[in-house]
Amino acid sequence: MQRIRSKPQFQATLAGPPVAKTLHFALHRAALDGQRDGRLLFPAADTWLGVMLPKRWARRAVTRNAIRRQIYEVARHTAGLPQAALVVRLRATFSRDQFVSASSDLLKRAVRAELQQLLGRVARPAVPAPTAPEVPHAG
């Protein structure tokens, strides 16, 4: 998995509408064939992941960092993510009444559950292993 770091990469990925949404997050997706100045924006055929956490929705840096770590960790453990550019964008605040601590375990669990749901919508399902046909027993 590669990380999206440059402004042109983010702009190319965010150009279209979100492909999936949850209560707090939106997921944007773009093909890897985008170019700028004759050069590919995404030179490797891999999953590219970027994160946008506006201060408007997460005021405290410790909260933004905790959410960012959860995003990268959940993505790393999600099988079947497409070879595409993906940007996870925070689109709503987590209630300070419900999540009093800026980096509580409760907040991390809520973020992780929502991210698994979000990324699961674009992940290819695992192909089940073929099963051997049943052989009738003679007897």
C-alpha cells in the first residue's frame, strides 16, 4: 500500500463524488491512470491511500492523529482493496458529549468499526476455496 502525499494526487482523487459514505467518513476513489505534466500521478500499480482530517471536524491534534492511525491500520488489514487511489475524508465531528477524551479507546473502537464498514464497501470479496465434490458412498 502506498500513501498519497502530494496535492495533485489528492486533487485527482477528490475530483469525483464519494463512492461510499458512513456517518462520519466519505471515501473517494480514482483510477491510477491520472497524469500531470506528462507524468503519472500514481506510478505504481498498488492501492494508494490518503487521509483528510479537517480541523473543522476534529479540533484536537491528538484526535486527528488517533483517527489517522486507525485509518491506516484498518486499511492495512482490509483484504481486497482495489488497485486505485483512495482518500478517506472525515465529514462530521465525533460528539464530544459521547467521546469526552480526545483519544479514548471508545473513540478508537467507534472509528475502527465505521472504517471497516466504509472500506468493506469497496474491497473485493475473498474468493472462497473450491470444495471437492461429494462422492456417493457405495454401501
